[in-house]
Amino acid sequence: MLQGKVAVVTGASRGIGRAVAIELGKLGAKVVVNYSGSEAKALEVVDEIKGLGTDAIAVQANVAESDSVQAMIKEAISTFGSVDILVNNAGITRDNLLMRMKEDEWDDVINTNLKGVFLCTKAVTRQMMKQRAGRIINISSIVGVSGNAGQANYVAAKSGVIGLTKTTAKELASRNITVNAVAPGFIATDMTDKLNEEVQAEMLKQIPLASFGQPEDVANAVAFLASDASRYITGQTIHVDGGMVM
Ligand code: NAD
């Protein structure tokens, strides 16, 4: 389905990003596995993708820093010749009640989760416009739609990602570039593991399908949005949340 395509997946050394990188690799894409932390984990993902019969490289970059992002996209193009798919997945949480939230907790989350999407999108746009084709998939969150106490920074960023998705979809449509978002609910990863059992039990009660999602559930939605099957869909947000927000 994605034979000959090149995908850049940010924050791909673990969790949802890892599952997305592997799923796109399974469908035949060559994958740039972006990481900011552990190179060893990113290289494991690269090996797994190569084992599927396609190609991958690990590239370190901080999505919140313009120079770093531009160097990553340059390396992707010089290694594989194009960028057909960008998955803006990298994200962090710094939860706190608004009254207690420190300015650096706000800045860190906005810089990674929102500015990072802007910088990576901007960095691939020239190449995708030249190609007259591209797929940009932004990982938002259902809390970006519903709001969530204790996450003002994260919710502002994830709502911003939905707005940015619609705007870039409108700006880039004439060049055959689609831009969509995926809004996961509660997915079992390192990000949610750190929530205490009481919070997890409370979350579970709010999920009609009565289980937490797996990273592969999000990866399947991303794969659809990266494929030709979604060619007429742009500016949309798909909820992958077991029915939690509807
Ligand atoms: P995770 O913490 O397991 O993975 C996040 C990844 O992003 C890590 O690999 C981390 O190194 C990377 N990262 C963080 N800051 C970065 C930076 N500045 N530059 C490059 N990479 C950076 O979390 P996850 O659950 O896999 O989350 C992936 C995405 O899905 C995030 O955007 C998150 O907000 C979103 N999301 C997750 C859930 C969930 O329930 N897990 C729900 C909704 C949305």
C-alpha cells in the first residue's frame, strides 16, 4: 500500500510513534524514526522495520527546535529522496492545576506539542509542494476536544493541533497534500502508565468499549490516513478512543 513512499514519524522510539513507524514499514514505506531520547530504542525500531523488508534510519531531533527539525528533514530527503508522509506524534505532558502551573510547564508542552507540529509541517511543506503530493497526520488527543482538568497546557496544545490541521489542510489542498489529525483517547503507553490506578479505573468507566486502547489502534488509523484509501479526506480529526468522546 505504501511501497516507495517515505515517512517521517516524530517521537518514534516508543509508544504510539513506534507502533506507527512499524505499521507504515509493514505497508512498505521507508521510515525515518525520529527520537529525542534513547538512540538504542530508536535503533531497535529501525532493525524491526528493516526486518520487514523495507528501509529505515534513526534521526535525532528535538521537534521544538527549528534548526534540529530542518536538519532531520534534510537528512530524510538526502537519504531517501522524498518525504511523502509526515506523522507529527512527539508529545509530552507536564500536568498541573492551572493555579499551580508554572510558566515553564506551559512553555515546554506548547513548544513540543504545538510548535513542534508547526515546525515539522513547515519543514516538509516545500518538498511536498514540489512533489505535488503529501500526507500530514497530526496526533492530537480527545482532551483537545473535551478539555481536561489539570492539563491546561496539554489541552491548549492539542486543541491548537486540531486548528492547525484544518488551516494547513486548507492551505495545502491545491497541491494535493492532505492534512488530518488522529485524536487518541486512553492508550496504554509510558505516558498513561504514570497515572495512578485510581485515575486509570475512573478513565475505564468512561470508555463505552470498556478497555484501554493499544498503540496499534492509533497506528491503524494513521495508516489509513497515509494511504490512497483516504485520498478524498482532509482537515478531519478521527477519534480513536473506544467511544469515550462522542
Ligand atoms: P510516549 O511518552 O510513550 O512517547 C512520546 C514520544 O515523543 C517519546 O518517544 C519521546 O521521546 C518523544 N518526544 C518527546 N518530546 C520530544 C521532542 N521534543 N522531540 C522529539 N521527540 C520527542 O507517549 P505516547 O503515549 O506514545 O504519545 C504519543 C503521542 O500521542 C503524543 O503526542 C501524545 O500526546 C499523544 N496521545 C497519547 C495518548 C495516550 O493515551 N497515550 C492519548 C492522546 C494523545
